[in-house]
Amino acid sequence: MNHYQCLIIGAGPAGYVAAIRAGQLGLKTAIVEKDAIGGMCLNWGCIPSKSMIESARLFERLKKAGSYGIDGVDPKALSFNWAKALKRKDGIVTKLVKGVGFLLKKNGVEQLGGEARITGPGRVTIGDLEVSADNILVATGSRPATEPFRELSAGRVVDMKAFFGLQNPPASALVYGDGIVAAETLLLLAGIGIPVELALPGDTLLPELDGSLGTFLARRLKKMKVTIHKNVKQLAEAGETLRVDGADSACHTVLNCARRVPVLPVFEGAQPDLKGKALKVDEHCRTSLPGVYAAGDGTGQRLAQIAMTMGMAAVEHMAGQGEPVDMSRIPLNIYTDPEIASVGESEESLQARGAEYRKGEFPLSANGRALAGGAAEGFIKVLAEEPYGEIVGVHIVAPNATDQIAQAVSMLQLECTLEEVARMVHAHPSMSEVLWEAHLDALGRPLHK
């Protein structure tokens, strides 16, 4: 029987990053995957969606070429070639998957194919193979939710794994969900001219984020004349179209962008503690079972960067190193247009705990670089807690917000104050000046507002 110091179940972002780190730490490591290295994120989620989104963005930007002084581009002659965009996406995915496989080999990680079952303390069975391990990391990901789609025929509901394999886009789509995937998918399709509607399970878009972000996106959708159905409980077929809680929808296909459900391996014998449907873990990613850790979607955390952080923290703890995971300083990124990014506390969370705070906000419409780039829609909002003015939250709606948020993460990590950031020189003209001006606004001395 093969024995490992670290056995990882699942090769998505949590699993493969943990495996690479375990190899770097010198642990004898194996990783088990029943499908594809890279998991949902690399093969059917994060990377494919960003590739297709970039194609759609360029398509939209070309339509505006005339306003930049570029003649000869006829917007009416432009068309979006879904098949070619898919081919480009496939090439990117293939390159990255091969890269991950190479890195696993480089770091001495053994790859095992099949579905794993935890058969006892330190024991795992993969098909007919039985192995043992000092520590096990569960990184088994998630699956699409099935509610409220049960009454719809199979061909009318498309999940994200199937969506990025479609040879043709749907003629029209009702996007169900209220989170990141729903927002990105909706704007991707709208950007290439597909009629879309949005079905929210509640009454708010991006309900877990600072309210200003969801409000901005809702206003954008209203401006685009996208129909939004709220508090949706039931979807039904009405011939070639749909009914949403009894109301007519003009769409044929439902895109399942609902919050995904954790997938857990079979535990024979002792069962781990759960939090809802997810594995309950502590700050070092340990489950209630000795020697069993968990990271990513299986713990209820749905962001790839959180999964990676948890995976690394888990194997570092196995090796007697590392620090607890601090979820409060992990950024969130949404690839809408303009992009949305966030880190730290929301204004609602500060109010809920009765904290005294300052708020600064600055619009892109007052920034020279944004105007020159034709991207003046958006803002940056900064929250700082009293009495020291320590920055505790930053929320961005802007082009490349998902890159700009890195500075905000650094500010929170270093426990910067408003005054400290106000003294940092930001290049001119640049989008980064908007972040600087938001801090000045919180101090009551904005320069261009």
C-alpha cells in the first residue's frame, strides 16, 4: 500500500495549488482527480469565461471605433463569431491545463485518476487502489444547484460547464442567479447581442457585497433595458418561451448561474461536522476529523483565490508552518464592464456592528485618464474605521478594477490609514488617482470634486 504524507482529493484551484505547495515543502504528495486537472475553474469556469468576456469586450469596443477618430469600421458589418471565440478559449485552457500538469510533476506530486472515498482514518480508496496518508485534504469542489429548475425539461436548462461547450450561443437566455457568475454571464451575452433577462432568487443583485456595487449594476441593467425578475420561486415552460412565477418571459433557455452546492467525498465510518451542506473547518482549514483538512467550494467558499489560499494554508499547517487564513482581506473580482472589485468590510457590515467610520467616494467621470480612455462610468469607495482612520474596506467599479484591487489589499494588509494613503504619490494621469482621491474625499479634502 502506497503511503503519503499529504493526499489531496480534487485538482481544482484548492487542490492543485495545495499540491504544488506541498511539493515545495518536501511532503510526499499525491493528488486524486476523477475528471480534469484544473477543475471547474480552469476547464469550464473562471478561465473560459474570462476568455469569452475579453472577446465580447473587444467586439463592443470595435463598435465605438468611430468615436475615437478611427474611420473604416462599420458597426453594422461587425458580427460575433462564437465558434472562433470558443476555439481561442480552448487554446488558452489547454495551455494552462498542461502547465498545471507540468508543475505537479516538477514538484514531485503523484497524480492518481478516479473517484476517492475516505474509508477510515488516514485511508483512501480510489477504485481498486487503496492508499494511506498522514493527512488528507478534501478539495472536491461543487456542483450546479437544481432549484428552481425541476419542472423544466433537460434541454431548456444549461449549467456553466455545458454553456462554454455550446457550439452556438442560445438565441435568448434567462440568467438565473444573483452572484458573480450571473452578472458576468448576463453581460457577456448582452454584449454580443443576445436577448437576456435576469431572474433573481431574492430581491438584490450581489447581495453579499457593499450595497453600492449591486445598486450600480442594477442601474446599468436598467439602462440596458434588461428585464429583472425578483424573488423567483418557480420557472415553467410556455411553449418556446418561459414563465417566471406566472409572468411571461421572452427567453427560451435558462442559464443556471445559481450558487453552487458543495460536493463531498464519501466518508465511511466517522462523519465530519458540517455547516449547512459544507464541511466545517477552523482557521487552519482542519475539519472535525483528525488529519482531514478541507479547502474551497466544499467548505462553502466559492472564490478561486479563497480556495488557493485555503489549500496553501492547509498544507503549510500539515508541515508545521503557516498562519491562519484571514478571510477579511481576500479580494473579490467580477469581470463585468466596467469591472467590479471589493475587499474588506462593506458599509452595511460596519453599520451592523455599530462602528464609527468615514467614507470617501470619487467618480471616474472626474478623472482625466478615464475620460481619455472612454471609460468614465464607475467610482471607487473607501471605508475607514475611527478613531485612527484605518482603511477597512475598498470597493471599485472601473476598468481593470480586478487589478486595481491589489493596492487596496496591500493597504488593508499593512493596516494603512487614510492619511498614509493620502501621502502616497499616484501617477498622473492614471486610474489609480481615483483611489487616491477617494481617500482625500474621506478626509474632507478632495482635489477634483
